[in-house]
Amino acid sequence: MDKWLRFVDRDLEMRQLLSFASRGYAFPIAMYSPEGCCKAILLKFFINSIKGGDAMEMHINVLETRDIRNALFVTDETMWKVIESIAINVAVGSGVARASTTLLRRLHEKLSLRGKTLVVVVDDIYKAIGINEVDRYTKMLYKFIGYLHQEFRVSKAIFIIATFEGVSKRIVSKHNHVHVYMGLESN
């Protein structure tokens, strides 16, 4: 018997995420929620729901430290083959998140990102990199979104930084280069 994951009571969050993806976003979106509310499942569901067309999607699970296939999820097999060939020397988990901009630059060299919609979800990065790096990482993503538009001519870009509520929320909330999204409530 097959097991099916039933996804309930997440319509509002899913509509908001799809809205962000349909128009792109100039700022990284820091998505806060309580621990254990299944945000990783929601985000994978979100990534799978937008695949196809001109979209290129990537979900990075920074807490996975052993297997690159579990740390990095993409919906396009061609994209996966390119990433797999260029990610040989990248540490799994937080290393993938830290190297995501380099991976996207190399991906652009192999498969042009011009005119594409780029959706990148980085799950639990603040926990992995530590509280002292929250500002730097978030601002780097903000600058990289502008770079994607100027240099790679992407059509739309969205970076979602998913994490649980805590000190990092206070840190990023004081800046104007990040959008703080308080979605996902625990059931």
C-alpha cells in the first residue's frame, strides 16, 4: 500500500508563496514559524507546485550533512546533473547554502538563467550558520538578487529563508533589505 502525505490547512500560506513566486521579489523573504510546524514539507510542496515552464527551483536543506541528494532538491533533472557536476567540492548542508550563489553562477554558465524564474528556498540556514552570520548572509542574498537581474537577466527571482522563531527574527526585522514573513502556525 502506498503512503500519501495529506496536506491540510495550509491554503493561505501556499497562496502567499505562489504569489511571491509569480511576481518575484526584490528582497529575500525570511519566513518564520514555530519549530515542528512542517515548513519543510510545505516548502517542498511549494517547489513541486511551480515546477515547469521557465521556472528553475531549488530547495536547500542545510541540516542534512551526509547526502547531497537530501541536502539539495531540484525539480529539473538537467539542472540536477549540472549542479551535481559543479558541487563536487561543496560541503553538504550549510556548505551548499553558503555556496548557493557560486552554484547559481556556474549553473548560469552551463544553462543560461536568462529569462528564467528562479526560486530558491534555504531551510534552517540561520540555525546552521549561527546568529553572528544572520546579517551578513541575508544582506548577501539581497545583493545577489539584484545581481541575478542585472547580470543574468533572470525574469523573476525569489529567495525564501525558512527558519524558526527566535533571536534571528529580531536581527533581520531591523533591516529594510529583507521581508519578514510570519506565516505557518503550528496545528
